[in-house]
Amino acid sequence: MPILIYALRRALQAVPVIILIMIGAFLLLKLAPGDTVDALVGDMGGADAQFIARLRAEYGLDQPIWVQLWRYMIKFLQFDFGWSFVYEQPVSVVLMERIGTTLMLMAASLFFAFTFGVGLGAIAARKAYSTTDNVISTLGLVFYATPSFFLSLMMIVVFSVKLGWLPVGGIKTVAGFYTGWKHVWDVALHLVMPTAALSLIYLAFYLRLMRASVLEVAELDYVRTARAKGAGEARLMFHHIMRNALLPVITLLGLQFSTLLGGSVVVESVFSLPGLGSLAYQSVVQRDLNTLMGIIFMSSVVVVAVNFLTDLLYARLDSRIELA
Amino acid sequence: MNISTGRFGPLLAGAMAAFAVTAAAVDADAQEPKRGGTAIIQMKGEQRILNPALRASTGVYYITGKIVEPLIDKSYDGYEPVLATEWSSSEDGLEITFKLREGVKWHDGEDFTCDDVSFTAMNMWKELLNYSTTLQQNLEAVDCPDPHTAVFKYSKPMPMDLMLAAMPDLGHPMPAHLYEGTDILKNEHNTAPVGTGPFKFVEYQRGQYVIAERNDDYWRGEEYPYLDRIVWRFITDSSAAAAALEAGEVHESGFIGVSMADVERLSEDDRFDVGTKGYENNVAHSTVEFNHRNPILADLKVRQAIYHALDIDAAIETIMRGYAKPGRGPVPSTGGANYTDDVPTYPFDIEKAKAMLDEAGYPAGDDGVRFKLRHRPAPWGEYTQLWAEFYAQSLKKVGIDVEILTNDAPGFLTGVYRDHDFDTANGWHQFRADPAVSTMVWLRSGSPNGTPWTNQFGWQSDEVDAMIDAAASELDPEKRAEMYHELQRISMAELPVIFAIEHPFISVTSKKLINHHNTPRWNSSSWYDLWLDQ
């Protein structure tokens, strides 16, 4: 199985990369002024000197940085991500609690954005410079230019405050205690606005890229040949043009999938969604090193995996590309 | 993120009248309380620890106050017995005795006894609880002559009024049987508290919500509490919080959880009560802090000129929308007998400020600038950020160029309190119960480098240090108050720090909630009498 050997080689290559990322990130984070004890004490509204010294010793923050790094890496190599002093839980538990929400939100948004972006982009390109194209392109520009916090807040004002159709935020109705399909429906309702807010911006990317790409491919010689041998417009579009035009869009999808675990800080905080984006942001502000390192680790694994999948997808779409 | 308790005497009524701006008092007697319902509370931040004996912070009490009860609480009429029914002090101040309430059970069914008090006091209050470690540093032992009497023994006299003032916040017993023999800091009950209060802890989803439900065996009697359930939702975005209030998804937003623009807007909406009532204990000062290592700022004339250059009333109107008053030194006006307004003041006067700066030897240069200051603003939200900008603009008018160095919380705390890398800074600090365990740390020298909210300003006075130490163990309340009045006067004359503005917090509360904000530390209290009219 050449593909398995290929996968194994890629995985082995990734190990030193990830270790380097972890060491680099650790040292970089240590450069920020203050540590998690400063942040915790700031949250508490102050504490006395003995208390602070005790906390610092408890967390091992009184040790030199090299000792701290050594201890962290030893644990890390055993897949122990340590304890979050901010959340008072193991980092793995903190991450697992958040990852579901982020995956759900990002997968829904990317799916929505990709499908509609590619579709609208293709239509716009086929009817280039017509009214349809103008309307679609203008909409894309508007979505692209609207900051997501503004879009989110305006949706809340219209759909929650004025109309009362959708909940303001959160992932479910807290005191509802719904089960079964009622729970699914409840969660879906809560995700409508965040998904819309996030995907409209991604949608604009895909739309513009797809339109440009289709326009370019449609001019190529093999399309003219296909048309000359009598291929219908639909077959021409789906079989010949779209398949090739998708390559740059797939590249972008791959790149954006890599940021998937990062989530969106803005959308998550406006809609009070407990995702990884806001967790990463909070961890920086709180100097919660262990949690942040956990997020960085997961993200680097995802980047490596997605790059691999993107390569596979390339080979499938364009058989001239070989895995090597 | 802050805590405090104030002390109340006859001044209370006056202070309340001054603070209560639009909060409508609901006459609870006129209505028959209804049982049932879920109150939903918005919180801006999350402390992530739910043990009030490990973390002294309003962000903790806001949740745990309903689940874990203190020995003593505070009402508008004075101290109110909760888990302690009586208290007394020996003549020499070395022994303080609490009679404990009988027949109280922890939520897991065990009896509440003196063992719990003794264990918590020795292992948490004295060792691990921020601020309490200073308060209880001379605590030698807590004896239990019988299961319902706790005797606190001190090696130095402990003033009874200091102890009482501190107890509502720093006096929460925790169940000894769940903590004994464990690593206290990592005990699972720190995030799943077991208490004696009117509500039992159910669930804590980090970043989302906390749920507590009615305790059917509450010691105050079967009719209490009125609510079935309380849910705290963490909504960090202040605009989203305002939207949640308007959409009826949230009943209460405390500690200024929405932006000041929304506070003003919602105060005109007749679905909400907006005001500062119930926060008399949670008064904070917006400060200007000086680095006296800078020779320019070491000159008293310069500091006084800066005070004269600040239009405090304008700041109160524009930044705090009137929900504040000018500061008068380290004790706020809600500080009870320890407060005095007989202190030197520095009314807004630009010309006088300019003249004083000339006199001090800092004339304006050709570009109109006398000297430059590097200023660190604390990132504690809307007030502190705007107050920093207001300060910089005010000083520009008298020829002082202020460069604002924006930083996040750890950056601010280390920059100011550890590295002393600033000329001036502004922050916000709460008055906690009694000057001895709160604002005196601003004046007392000798705090180790890196202790936040302490005198790291390079300012030192032997006279002040001696007076602070004497006041902390003075048993006669009158003499003690006299000492604090003197300290206030010195602080206003010498200006080691400017306590520019005192402000309580603000709540936006749905009118469906009845009996809200009826104690001076309401958001931290147990809410056993709160009910929902729906």
C-alpha cells in the first residue's frame, strides 16, 4: 500500500516539527510579561505577598525557565498535558470540553460557506458581467467587508431582541433540560446565528476565488476542444471546468481547515459559545501556559493532518499530480 | 474581580441616598411571595473556583453566596447572624468566641459543627485565602469546647470590629469532612461546593453556566428559598449581555456587566431597575498612582498640581454617568465610623495647577510641554480605560505630556508593582471591609516587590507605618476611628496616591425579580428571600 507508506513517512516527518513548535512556543510565551499567578491575583482583586509566593511555589513557577521547560517536555512526551491552574482541571479535560462546540460550529460554517461559495462563484462566472454576476459579486464584497462582530450584533438585535425568534447566545437553553430531538433542535437554534455570522465571511472568500478560477479555466484550450467535440454546457461546466477550477479553492479550504481549531474569538465571545478560540484568547490573557500549549499541540497536529489530506485530494482531482 | 465589605453606622442612610440614583425600591411587603421559578444571572467573567474560603472575590461570592454561608452576614441594620448566632471578645482582645447555629446540616447530610470552623480557619483562612492570610496571621488556634462553640485564639489583640467587618467575606466555613486529609488546593469540591445555604450546587460547565437548585432542608424553614433554581450564565461580551437582558433571557446583570451606554439606555426602560443600591459594601476607588522614584513626581507640589488639573466632577458625569462621587482618601464614604470628610481637597483649577508647576520649577517649554510622563492604565474595563484617557487629556491642558502604555492584566501588574516601570498609573481598587485589611496596603511601606495593589510607589513615611500598625490592633473602636481619620488627612495632604473617585458597582435587574438588592452586599448574599414574579 504505497499510500500507507506515504502516510507513515509524513507522520514521522511531523514529529520533530511538532516538538520544535512546542519548545519554540513555550519560550515565546515565557517572554510575555507576568505569569499565571499575576493573572489569577488580578482576577481575585489582589492578595498578600505570602499568598502569592506560596501559589508560585505550588505551580513550580519559582523555578528557572529551563527547568520548567524540561519538566514540561518530559510530561509532554508521555502525552500528559499537565494541569490548568486557571481552570483547576487537567488540560486534556479543559480541551475536550471545548472541542465539540468548536468543531460543530466550524464544520457547519465551512460546509455552508464552501457549498454556497463554490455554487455562487460558478454561477457568477458563467454569467460574467451580467446583472446576476453584479448582484452576487456585490453581496460577496459586502460580506467580505463587514466585520463579524458587527454582523453578529446586528443579527442579535434583529432576530433576538426585536423579533424574538432566536436565542441571544450560549449553546443550549440552560434551564431547559431538554433531551432527545428537542435537545438537538435547541442546539441547532442556538447555532443558527453564529454559523451564519462566521460562514458569510468565509463564503465571500470562496465565492471570489471560485469566480476568478472558473473564468480562467473557461478560457483554456481543452475547454474549447471539449466544446468543439460537442459537450453540452452542463457537462462542460461540471465535468471539465469545475473540477479544475476547484484546485485553488481546495488549497484555501485546506488552509482554513487548519485554523478550524482556532475557532473565532469574536463570534464565540459575542454568542457566548465555549469554544477553543475564546479559550486560546483567555489562556493568553491568563498566561495559562499549559492550556495554551495543549491548544498549540492540537492545532499543529491538525495542520499536519490537513496538509496530508489536501495532498491526497489534489491527487484525486488532478491525476497528473502524484504522491511522492 | 474584586471584593469588599464596608462598615456601616449612621452614615449609611446618607451614603445610600447619595448613591441610589435610579434604583427603584420594591415594597416587598405589599405582595405575597410566589414559590418557584428559575432566576437567570449574567456574569461577565468567571473565577473558575467555587470555594469562598480559598478565593476572596465578589466573582466567587456572586455564585457561592447562595450555596455556602458565612458565619455572619451584613444587612442594612447591622451584622446579621447566619451560621454564628452570637459573638464576643475577651477583654484583652486575644480570644474571640462564636456560638454556632445548631441543627444546621451540610448539603450532603452531615452536621455543621465547630470542627468545620476550626479546620477551615486554620487551614484555609490562615494559610490559603487571599487577604485573610494577613487578617489571620496571628491566629494561633481555634478551640472547640463543645460542638457549637468556636474560640479563636490570637497571639496579638484582634479588634472585634475588624473581625466582624471581615467575616461576611472572609468567614465562610467549609465542610471539614470533605477536605481533611486531601490536597486542599486540588480538592474536587473547590469547583463543586458543598455548603449549608439555601441552594445546592448542581453543575458547572466552564465558559457556559453554573446551576444551583433549591435546598429543601434549609435551616431557615420550609418556605425558604422561594426560587427553585438559579442559573449563572457567562456572557463576556457586554453588548450581548444587554441584548440578553432585553430579550428576557437574563434577569440580573451585576458588577457593571453591560456597557455604560447600555446602563444609561436601560435605566430609561421600565422593565428594569438600574442602580447602585445593594453595592454599598462594594465601593472601589479609581486612582492615580505615582512613581515617587521619578524626581519630578517626588515633588509634592507637582502631585498637588496634577490633582488640581483633574476635573473630577466632569469625569464622574461623562465616564461613570453620575454613578460615583469624588474620593476623599483611602476610606470611602461608606466606610462607617472610620470615614471622615474633614480632609484637605484639591478643587479643579487649571490656572492654579499651572502656577504650582511653574513654582515647582517646571516652566512650559517652547512647545508648551513642561515634562513627559509614561502612564500605565489598568485593563479593568470601561472605567479604568476611559479614566486613563481623561487623565492624559487633563494633564495636556496644563502642559504635561502623557504617553499611555496599554497593557493586559499581567503586563500591568508586573509593570507597575514588580518592575516599577512607569511614571504614573491608574487602576481601581476595592475597599475591603475595613481599612486594616484593604486600603492601608497603599500607604504601608515594606511590601515585597511584585505584590499587586500595594505601596510599590517608592513612598515611605515612618509616622504612617507606625500609625497603621497601631490601628490594626487597637481595641477601642473610637480611638481606632480617630487613627484612620488622621491617616486619611495625611494621605490627602501628602498624596502618595490620589484616590480620585469612589464608585460602587451597578446592577441592571429585571423587575420580575422581587426583593432584590435589599442588603449592602446583595450580589454576594444568599438570596433566600428572592422571588420571581411571573
